[in-house]
Amino acid sequence: MSRILAVRGSNVQLAADGLSEKGYGLHLGTNTLRHFERMAFGTVRKGMRHGLVAVLHDGWKGAYGSSGRRWRTMRDDFGIVGYERAFEDTFGWGSGWHLHWHTMWVTRTVLDPEAQAAFRDALAAAWADGVEAAGGYNVSETCDRPGCSCKGKGHGTDLRPLNGSQDDEEGGAGKQARYLYKDGDKAKGGVAKIGLELAGQNFKAGRGEDRLGPLDLGDAAAAELDRLGKPGPFVEKYREREFGVFQVRKHYRTQNLNRLIKELGIQQDVRTEDEITDDTEGLTAIAVIPAATWYRHIARRQGRRLDLIKVAETYGLPGVRRLIESWGLVWGKDILDPPTPEAPAAPGDLDADQLGFEIMSEEEAKFRDARRAANEARKDELAASLHRFRNPDEPVRIKVSLKKPIRAKPRSAA
């Protein structure tokens, strides 16, 4: 998780810095749901969709779905290029699950304070309608708390400029947001640390003493299981979240924004999650475990996978061999030696297969030519079939030669 989030955070930060330098407007948005202790985390799995996480996803789609007229109007009115969105969740025993989106909105220009306020109001109205249509409680749209930063507009939607005008009413670059993104240098804009904020949600603890982030909840569940020797309330909540976050897209960047970042030449790490977490480089293979052995004698036996990893890391091949034999398995039959690494071929060297291909026999050449001709004929036949399928009203020309005599088939005497 730490490696993946580090790469994501770096990508967001590089994108924010590059876009800000090119004059694009950046805005940090937060969309939350009204929630209570009894409400379930839920899931977005097919056929099981329910709970807060389903409302969060469906509310976003209803509010900012690219096919909606409302979204197209906001996009044109405020010059929205795209957005980068991150999922965050915390848990508290008094308040229950708290699920929300953090979003970096990108506009074609930096918005003045009046346009910024209108942008926030448009996003808030769309979010409130989207959540209601998704079956959620009405989001917070008013607030009577004295001196609250929402200025009476509620906490369902928040939007703060990251690189706003230096003359705005909040003192330049959004005073309320600056503590998250400002690095002390006013000349650099207001986007410092946005990558860590947007991509590092899983490492953040929930605000308040009774609020736990995902890793905090996991630590509490592990400690509880160790103390009680059986699952308790923390374990149940952790398992509820583990089931609920499956298929949740925790980080998403729109195609238009991704395209713009590429066009501007902003550097990005394009490795997949598997490539980021790949630990195989520089390691040495010590054994080959056939699938039958793995599933029958290791994967389905409690504790054996972990024992195998620990022994391999600590004692290497001798320890693994002793462990395998202690399970009643035979080295060389159930577990095989690793393949011998092949020495790199010298420049100009040809192996047996390459030599055989170079000296092609006449029969091999005829066979390859016939196969190539058959493939070409099959390709033409397929193209003609597709043409007839796509043009059913086009008359079919049947080619029949009347000059060629029709010969009767010989009949065998029965």
C-alpha cells in the first residue's frame, strides 16, 4: 500500500505543479454523506449493492455523470477540464462510517472569488440532488454554527482554491486550504502537498478521538483478536469494511485530464500496481512447486504458506528443503529444483531452432506457402461475409458458368 500510494501521490503532485505553472485553476473539493451509527458500510458488488458506499458512488454519478445535461452545463460555465478523485473512509463508535470523496478539480483558468463561489454552489446543488436520487439522506446544506468556515452553506460539499488570486478575500491561495498544500513559498502557488493529501487517505487517522482510519481500525482489530483470542467488535467492523471496499475505485482520473497532462508533457509514473509492488527483481529462485503440490499440501494447510516464506527468507534452500521433507513431501518429486539459468548467447550465435529455420527444406517451404495462401483466401472470404452481413439489402451476384458442362456423379453398383 505504501509503495502504491507513494507513486499516486507523486503523480498527483507532479500533475498539480505542471498544471498550475501552465495557468490552469486547481480546486480541492470534498463531498460527504449524512450518516449515523446504525448505517452499514455496504458494497457495490453486483446483485448486493447497498449501504453508504453504494449511495456515495451512485450520488457522484447522478451529480457529475458525463452524460447528464447538468454536468455539461457546469463544464461549459466554469471551464472544467476534468478531475482527480480519491476515496476516503473512517469509523467511529459514536458516529459510524464516514465515507467521502476528495477531488482535485481542474479548470481552464484560475477563477476569481465570485466565480469560485458560484462553482462551489453549482457542485453542492448537483451533489445534494444526486445523493437524494441515490436514496441517501439529504446532505448538509445549511449551518448555524457561529464563525464556521462553511459560511452557513453546510458541510455536504466543500470547495477551496489551491492557486487562487492573491487578492481574494481569504488572503491569497485560500487561507483555509493553505495549511494542507502551502510549502511556505508564495511564488510557487498553493499546490504543495496536494499529492500527499489526495493519495494518502488510507494513512490518515480520522479527525477526533473516536474516529479511526483504515489502518487504525486494522491495528485495533488485530490487538483485539490477540487479546480475546476470538473476533470482537473491532474485527467485525474491519471485516465489514474489507468486504465493502472490494471493487471500489479508490483513485480515479478522468480521461480528459489524463490526456491534457500527456499533451503538456508532465512527467508521470505509468507503472501498474503489480509492477510497483514487484519484488522479484534481484531474487534467486530456490525451488519450483507444482500446482498440485501447492494446493493439496501447502495452500490448504493452515500456516504452511507463512512458514514457507519465513524459512525461505531466513535459511534459504537448506531450510526450505528440511521444512518440505518434514511435511512428508519428497524433494525432486513433489518439489523440484529451480531451472538452471541459461548463459546469454554470444553475439551472432544461433541455437538449433534458429539453424533449422534458416536451412528450410523444400517440403517445409511448400507447406508454408500453401498455408499462407489458405490464410489469405480465408481472410477474403471473411471480409465478403461481413460485407453481406452489414449490407443485407444489397443483391447477391451468383456466378454460374453456363459454358461449363455439368457432369453427373458416377454411381457405384450396390
